[in-house]
Amino acid sequence: MLSAIAKAWRAVVWYVKALLGESDYEMYVEHLKANHPEAPLPTVSEYWRERYARESREPASRCC
């Protein structure tokens, strides 16, 4: 019973992180390590700062 609850809780945590974009940084770091090992790894703050700046420079279609 407890393992089913723990499994459900992990699924909820994964979903919320994916919804909020929290896993984006980890995926970006994995991409850099695999494809650009010589590139410096940004901090979490640097990553989000650059991502928001890029979205401002290159706006995509959005509803709001």
C-alpha cells in the first residue's frame, strides 16, 4: 500500500515539476554535457535569466 502511495506521489511531483518547467534546466545541462562538453555550464539563475531574455527578444505566438 505504501509503495503505491509513494509511486503516486512521485508521479505528482514529476508532473508539477514538468508543468512549471523545473526540469528544463536539468535537460539543458544534459544536452550541453552530451553535445557541447567544452561549453561552461550556467547556473540555474543564469539559465533562467537567458531563457527569459531570449523569449523577450524572439517572442513566439502565445495566447496572453
